Amino acid sequence: MENTTRTRIHPMMAVAAASVALVSLVGAASIAGLLPNSNAKNAPAETPVAAAAPVAAPVAAPVAAPAPEPRRVVEHKTVVHHVTAPQPQPQQQVAQAPAPAPAPAPQNSAVGIGIGAVVGGLLGNQVGSGNGRKLATIAGAVGGGYVGNEIAKRNQQEQQQQPQQ
């Protein structure tokens, strides 16, 4: 009978790997535009309180120090004056058809990224063995996500162009 030792991953390594994966996914979602933008406004800063240095006074007559003036917050406002030159009026009015509005830029597709990543990961898992298989799976998932997103963008562009024709 052979006595085999079983090696297990340390729990801290598992936590570190999970946190790196989570941060990577959040970063990818942010880049892909899947997370909402922050709408936080800067709160008005409170007036800082300056610490008064102790004033040396003669010992014979105690002198009361004048109360320090509170600091005022100065708000700067930028004023922009727009000056436009008068446009020369053409003598003949020619009726022109309005130009067609440009098509909106296609956005990232979470479905396209997800399906592409799964297919790429499955294909990458078929290559190599050991650590090479793991790297191929990761590379396949990343590449598949990119390709899936591009395919979804092209399909979206085609759908936008079909009603216009």
C-alpha cells in the first residue's frame, strides 16, 4: 500500500485568490461601463480652526489677547463671456433636407462578454495539462470575452442600420 500525502491550499491563499478575482471582475465591469458612475458632490468644506499660539505677556499686568477673527471662506466663480460674430445671411434661401443623425456608438454587451468568456474558457481548457491548462483556460476566457463583445457590438450596429435602409 502506498502512502500518499495530500497537499491542500492554505486558506489565506484561497482568500487572496478570491479577492483578486473579485477586484478584477469589478474593474472589468467598470471599464465595460456596467457600473453606474458616482454622482457624489463635494461637500462644502467647513472653516478650518487655526490654533492660536500662546502670547507672552508681561507678568506684572495680565493682558487679554484679542479674540481671533473667524476665517472667511472665499468662493471663486469663473465667468465666461461668449461672443459670437454675426453670421452673414445668404440672399437665397435653399431648402435643405435635414442631415440624418449619426448612429449612437454601440455599447458593451454583458451577454456577449459572458457567452464569449464561457466558450473561450471551455476551448482553452482543452489545451495542455497542469498549470498550462489553467493558463490556457484563463487566456481563452479573456480572449473569448473580448471576441464575444465585439460580435455583440457588430450585431447591434447591423440592427441599428437595418431600419434606416
